[in-house]
Amino acid sequence: MRYAGNAIWFVFGGAVTALIWLIGGTVFALSIVGIPLSRSAFEIAKMSAFPFGKDVVHIRELDNKGLTATTAVTGTVGFIFNIIWALTFGVVLFLVHLIAGIFNCLTIIGIPFGLQSFKLAGIALWPVGRRVVSVELARAARETNAAEKLAAYRGA
């Protein structure tokens, strides 16, 4: 299903949305200051082209430092870059994915594609600090973090 879904997705709009992500990332890469934005945009472009079998996780879910860690990726600098992104390409990409998701969900066959569009719309406004990984890796990271939080609540 992943291969067929990704092939259909790419032909019927995934290439266009991935191109928008790549254009946004390239624009920000031209300025040295915008490199964190370009890194995130290129990460999300991979998912925008072929979303089936992939998920987006926060970098802190992968490196096991916790969501409270303050670094250039997720701290104040990341917050500022996410605001800049949201005010430029983020709103456009959010609307593109939202409209595509609504149109896809109008038919029963299009519902899986609509769900992928909504997933991409959710990250379109706030991409800095996110990584595209396989669904299996995202599930394993979330389960590990949940087990650690549960152990902390139990006092173990």
C-alpha cells in the first residue's frame, strides 16, 4: 500500500507541494541566517513528496533529551524561526495542504490521501525541530518516551 499510495500521491499533487517546500527551503538557504529553516523545509519536502509510511516527530523525541531541553533547534531561536516560517511560506503551505485534504476527503477513495494532507498541514506552520522518520521509528521513539515518563510517575 505504501508504494502505491506514494506513487498516486506524487502524481496527483505531491510533486507540487514538495516543490513548494523546496522553493521555501532554498529561499531561506540563500541567507546564512535561514539555514535552520531550510533544513526543516527539506526534511518536510521528503514527506510531502512521499508521505505514506513516514511520520514527523520532534527532534527531542528522537534524541531522548526531553521536550524541555533548550537548544538552538527547539529553544528561543527555533521559536523565532518558526514564527518567520509561519508568516512567509507556512501559511501558504498550510492552506494548500488543508484545501487538498478537504477535496481528497470528499470521496471514499481519497480519504487516506486527505489524512496525509491534514498531517502535512499540521506541520506546515511549525517545521523547525521536526524530523521525518519511518512510522516504525516514530512509534518506537514514542513508546520509549512514554515508558520513561510512566516510570518517572511511578517513582522508579
